[in-house]
Amino acid sequence: MKAMKKHSYKLILLGIIEAAVILLIAYHQNSEASVIHPTAITFNNDTLKKESLKILETKCNSCHRKQNPFMVFKGKNMSKKAAKIYTQVFVKQRMPKGDEIKLTSKEYATLKKWLNTENIY
């Protein structure tokens, strides 16, 4: 009987630890990008695409021109690269790199809202 209680306590403790790890991971992924919910920004699709392009040109292309010229964003190619933008910015959180260039909460929200219109999910 004691062995069974001890075993039950271990299972409960493991469950609590697992839940804590899941919550920590979710909290860590809730970065500045989620401070402003993307639906809080309202643009029509053309304006949204223009605003997103402006962000890509000012924040992303400054490095891409030097480091990765094949990934320079333009109005003509940004829709084709939407899935990669989503992955690098929101999933892997690898972009923007470095300490010099940061996206504001509003810029993250604008990009996310534009990506939602691109049906990449």
C-alpha cells in the first residue's frame, strides 16, 4: 500500500513538473509580438500590405541587402516569401537578428495581420 502511494505521488509530481515546463515554454514564446493582438490593427488589405512592405524595407532589407541579397523584400516578391517570413519571425524567432534592429509591438502585429491575409497557415 505504501509503495502504491509513493508511486502515485511521483506520478503527480511528474505531472506538475510537466505542466510547469509547458507553461514556461508558452510564456517564453509569448514575446513582444503578442503584446498587441494583430486584430487590434485595422487596415484594408492593400494598406496592410504597404505597411508590411515598409517594415520589411526599413527593418529587414537593411541587413538583407548586405548579408542575404537573394532575400531582399520587394512588393512583387513579398507574398511568395510570406511563409518564410512567418517561420523566421514568429516561429523560430530568428529575425530580426542582432541588437540594432528591433520590431515594435505594432510592427509585429502589422506583419502578423498581413501574414494572416496571405493564407500561409
